[in-house]
Amino acid sequence: MSTYMDAALTVLKASADPSRLRILALLHYGELAVSDLTRILRQSQPRVSRHLKILVDAGLVERHKEGAWVFFRLAEGELAGILRRMLDVLVPSDDPMLCGDIARLKDVQAERVSRANAYFEEHAAEWDEVRSLYISEREVEDAIIRHLLAQPIDALLDIGTGTGRILEVLGPHVGKAVGIDTSQEMLKLARTRLEAAELRNVQVRMGDMYALNGAAVFDAVVIHQVLHYAEEPQAAIAEAARVLRPGGRLLVADFAPHDKEFLREEHAHRRLGFPDRQVIEWMETAGLAASVAEQLHGSELTVTLWLGEKNEEEDKR
């Protein structure tokens, strides 16, 4: 029997249950926690967990943990391709049960939006205080788009994704994208933002910028306004370079050197900006050909974009 036939049979066997088919249809819209699925399906937690285990064991669904939370999403690869085509063909969008599931999914997402808005309101004053000191975020985003999307990107990594804004901006233009952050609260905000944007090719997960999972698989990595929080910025750049494919690019956007000490005292900034030579040296040490891509001057602070490209010979050593 062919490999494709084996894969198709795996999909059909694992999904041959009404509850599991409903779960797969829901995960087609984005990743969900067990608590989300129990509420949407109106089934007990043990029952939903049992179905999820079958789907995970079959390789149709991936499980990842963020602190005390566990999220599930459709798996990548050949099985996922078969599964997505099957869902598009065999699960009609006007099915009454599916319509009810989707309606409850929208309720869950709406509650997330409400909680996210409350969180933004609580922290809005401090964010506005910092943002008013430098160039507008829109101009920074436009510069990131200009430099990164000059070449096609199949796989993108956003380190320290925060609220997921960079993923929202770049997601429509790349094959797939992953954002990592150490804050569960920020990941909740990012997930809400990306769900609202209906970006199904984008994922967020908990991750450590000093210990990224996997090998050299990304065409581009972004570190946007994160490095000034880092205890070891050189190590963060080296780890970002490690997961780049040969010819892949790292874009760092952060402050040029400044004297705004209150950012350290009140907003937990570890570094008050970075000189160009320092960032370029860090990139070059990590095997990247580096340069200053652009500088954006605000009323009191300057944002610099540094761009590094992975040397193919360095990757072969």
C-alpha cells in the first residue's frame, strides 16, 4: 500500500467519530485549550481529553503546554494536508451541529477580546508614555515590511511576539509564522488578535529566546523592541541566527543609545539602546553578514533596524 494511502487511512480511522470530527473542524479555525473545547462541545473534560489523545497519537493534532495551560492545534505535514482537504469537502459549513459549535466558538473568542481590552486599558497609560517618545509604530512596521518582504518568506519566527502585532502585519505575506513569548498574558492577547485577523497560518506559543526549539528552519526571524529587555542580548542574537536557514535573515528593531533612565526604572528596560557597531559585531559573531538597514528618528528616541543574513558557508561548518 502506498504511503499516501496509509496516511489517508490514518486520517479516516482517527476522525471516524462525531466528537473527534467536530474537534478537528473547530481546530481548523485555530488552536484551542481543553476548557474551550469542553465548553463548545458541551462534553466533560475527561471525554474531550480522551478524544484529543486519540487525535494526538494519530498525528492529526499537536499538543503544546504554556505554563498550566495546554493548547491543541492541527498538525503540520502530509497528514495535515489530507485532513484539511477532507474538512473542506466533507464537513459542510451549513451543518446544524457545526453551526452551533462555531457560534459557541465565537462566544469564547468574544470573551477573550473583552478580557484583552480590559488588560490593554489597564496598561495603556504606560505604553502611550513610551510610544510618544519615538517614531510611530506604523512607520516602524512599514520599515520592517520594506526590508523583510524584499525576499519571499516561507517560514517566519517572531521572538518576543508580545501582543502579536508583528505577526498580524507580516502573517498575510508569509507561508507560515510562529511567535514566541515568555508571558502567558501576552500570548493570550496575541492569540485574540490573530484570531480576529483570521490568520490560520500563524501560531503563538511559549518559548525562551535563549533556547529556541528546533533546527535551522526559518527564512526570517524578527526581534522587535525586545532586545532592550534582554540580560544577554548577544546570546539572544546567536540563538536567533542558529535557527535561520542558510541565506535566512535576522531583523532586529530597537532603540539607538539614549539617556531615558526612567525606562529602566519604570518600564524594566535592561539596556538604554544599542550602538550600531555592537549589534553588528554580535550578528557577525553569530555568522551573519550584518548592516544598519534604516534609522527612524522620533522626537526623543531613535529606532534602528539592523539586518543580518546567514552565511551559507558558516552553516556548513
